[in-house]
Amino acid sequence: MPSQIQDITTKHETPTYIFEQNATITLRDGSGLVRCNVYRPKPSERVPVLVTYGPYGKDIPYSDFHPQSFSEVNPEQRSQHSAWETPDPGYWTSQGYAVVRADERGTGQSMGKLDTMSRGTSEAFFDVVEWASEQEWSSGKVGLLGISYYAGSQWRVAARQPKGLACMIPWEGMSDYYRDRCRHGGILSNKFIKFWWDRQVVSNQYGRPGRAARNWGPDTIEGDLSEEELVANRQDQTVDNEVNAFRDDEYYASKEYSMSDITVPLLSVANWGGILLHLRGNVEGWTQAGSELKYLRFITGRHDLPFYYAEEVELQRSFLDAFLKGEDRAGWSTGKAPKVDMVLRKGDVGHNNAAGEKTFERRTEHEWPIARTQYTKYYLTSKRELKTHAPVERPVKITYEALGDIDNPRLVQFTTTAFEKETEITGHIIAHLNVSMSPKPGVPTPKDMDLFITLRHISPSGKEVFYTGTAGDPVPLCKGWLRVSMRQTNPEHPCHRPWLPHRDYYSTDVRPVIPGEIYPVDVEVWPTNVVVEKGGKIVLEVSSGDTQGCGLFQHNSPIDRSTARFEGQNHIHFGRGENYVTLPIIP
């Protein structure tokens, strides 16, 4: 680590705002320093502050980070200082806000250990929020606003209750590191973590040579670090997630926090298409937060663009004005604003079609899940049907190969008859299955079994309806996962609900999976919404690996899903207990 620490702040001015680059915050625990950019309105006055803190580079222009995405962003939200997934300084300073964009510890110009999503980096974020509240240009009130990483980190810092924090808008941001991001149902979601780590995080590590030459922000102020120093100065998330499997492992346990400690007003924005990363976290974060004033909004569209839509920016401004300026135009501060504001996915507008998705109707609700929900069992049959009455069947099983993947899917599908009337499905889903596994000739005896669940929507014309996924890819309604050795639930836990079984995912919860034994399991499927038109159908897909719609979020680690542990045959048993999927029907 360089011995000479430079506290350099350079001041620039645009026609409408002041830009201070590399303001330095010394972390109180001595673990390094954080440098941030400050954008504040002219003339200089005390204003509320919007803070983001993340690893993607405060100085990397959005136009360099993702040129195609930047070209599609609402032009009113593009400026020379726009950055990926963060509020645009040009717009927000014009609305009377200061914007503080900080490089996370160990990235960009911030010295220290790179350890994303860790306890230490959350503690550093705490220091940044308090610093922003204490500056002479600050009104003392801080709001949090950002997408994805810049949203997921909000939950953790808000639970620490830093001075000055007055409200937050976690926009598509997971709240549960283990369940939402790393290990779906106990299964490692490795491919995205690898892509994200290599492209968006390590590429911006503090001290990494050649950043300026690659148009990836400026080179490090204190100079380059050697490759050996870089490796020693980072906690590799790709390795850590592969070698740690349980929530009571120190790696995961150190990242835990109590959502009930979040008390500031919050607006949690969930995307129905985020079926493999953020969706669950926005819903559960809202559900478990201790805030008296909390609001849940559902959207559709690609991960990067809706945040900047004119109507969504106006909603953000309305919420922030209420709690940071005392200008409440919509009843946010009095609880008169709708608690839940949702978009209804009816019809086939295609995927990655922003104009088409804006034709979806919206509806407000008083609570989540919706109180009038009718949880309806659709029973699987050995004829691969989904029926609303329990079938009477002799003992029989459907068999499919284990260890499927996106290139070689191994699955079985169950389909409803055509719906006789328009039917809305909105809420949480459980798939209850009786499963077993068995060895194949000539290979080791398998020791475990992974279940991958997908719900698909078939239009009255017989065509599958796809929705917009995180990267603009076509995705089905929703997905769910379970490692059968992690099947144990904890009904005594406060978060255990009939529509959402709670699993602790502790190392002590591991249960044997023996060939030939039949295990009844409840698989959590992430929440969804669809309005099935008369004549449409729903398909339940059970597979042994990733299938269409997983995109970058694949579970194909040869260590986590080794052939020695999983290669065999999987079975769904009938006549030995009911198999069903519980769908939340809204009358």
C-alpha cells in the first residue's frame, strides 16, 4: 500500500452545478479511506444529499461503462457526469439536491481492502452517510437512491441507522445476500457472480494499472499496485461463494443484519422480470423492514432503463421531496400514499419493448400479499397435467436425468387445461413435490438432488409469452430452486409463512438424501404476476438444472454441482402423496 496518502479535492464548475472530485473521507475504523465526487447546485446553499456507494467507479462515464445502454437512457437523465445505475447529477442538482457518489473501499480512488457486500464495507458506507450529513453545503438530511448494487447496499447501511439518513429508495436491490443472490435454494448461482466480479468489480480495483488506457476511469492517484498486492488486497467473491455453502459459515454470517432495524421511510421498487436476482429481495426487504412508512412498487422492463423513465423519476422526486424537503405532494409522510402499487402483466407485448410494457395497467393495494388472495392448489398428475382437484393414482413415477443445464435441459412439464375465464395470479408460490433419486449404471452413487422449478405462461393462441429479463432477454413468469439436502424448514421462525416457507440454510440443517427414499419437499418459487386470458394456460416445469430464461444467472459450478454428488436419475412420485403447486389467485 502506498505510504503517501494524498487528500486531493479538485473543484470544477458547469453552467448549473459545482463538481468537487475526490473529496476524501477517512474511515473511523482505520481500514482505509473513501473518496467521493460531490455535485451540488449553484448558487451554493444547504441542500439535502443523495448518496450512492459502490464498486463500479465514480469516475467511469456511463457512456464508457455501457455505451448501448447509455444511448437508450431518457435524454433528460443523461449528462457528462452520468454513471451506471446512479442518479444523474445534471438532473438532481437542478432539483435542489446535492449528489455524493462514493467509490467503495478498495475500488476506484478509495484505498483499503476490496470486500464487496461485507460488514466492513457497510460500516464504511455508514461513515459516508454521516459525512454527507455534516458538510457545510448539506441540509443534514440524506437520502439513498440507486439501482442494483447501489440499492442492495442501502438495506444494510439503513439497518445501522447512520445520523442524517432520512429515507431510501432501493431500486431493484436484493436484501438477502445468501437467498437472493448467491445460493438459490442452497444452490450456487455462480455464473453471474463470476461475470460481475471480473467485468464490473476487479476491473476497477484500487491500484489496478491501465484503467485510463482502457477508458475505465482515471488511474489511481497514489499509483499502481503490483499483481501480488492486488490479489492480497481483495476478498475474491467467486472463491468465497464456492467454498462457503451455509448461512452459519462465517463468510455469510458476517453479512447478516436485522431488517427490522430499518426504520426510515422507504420506497422499495421491484421488477417482475428480475426472477433470478433482485425481485425477492425487494419484496422481502419491504415486508421485514421496521419502517412505519414503507411503500412497495412493482415495475417491468430492462434492469437499467426504467429508473430513468420520466414518470419514474418524478415518482422518486415526489418521495424524496416529502422526506428531505418537507414538500409532500402525494401523502408519503402521512401514509395516505398507496402502500402497494403494482403493474399487471396482461397480454403479449413482447420482451424488451418499453413502449409495449408501458401499456400494462397499474393498480394499487393496501397490503402485500394481497389480503383477498385465494391460494389454490393445482395438482400434478402422472399424465403431466395440472388439475384443480387431487387425482387418485396408483404408485407410479416420472423419471428424468439429473445434472441438466441450459445446453442440455432435462425436465418434465405439467400443463393446465385452458382457463375458462380471465384469471389473475399475483403473489407467492410454493411447489410441493414427492421426489427421490437413484443411481445410473456404472457411475458413483449420487448423494443429493437439485430441483429447478419454472412457471410458464401460454397464450390462448398456444404461444409462450415471454417477459423482459434483467438484460432484456426473454424470461418466463418465475423460477424457484431447492437442494433436497437443504429441505428442512423452520416453522417456528417469525419469517415462516404458509405461502413462503422459511429455511435457515445452516450446516446443521443438512439432511441425508438416500437413493430410493421419497422426500416430500416444499420449493419456494419467487413471487410473480400475470393475468391469464380466457383460453390461456400455465405450465409448471421441473428440471434438474437451468432451463430457458436463466440468462447469465446459471448454476453450473462443477464444484457445487459435481457429477460425483449429483449424477443419477431424478423421480417425481405419484400415488405416494400429493404433488401440487399453490398459485395465488386474485378474485
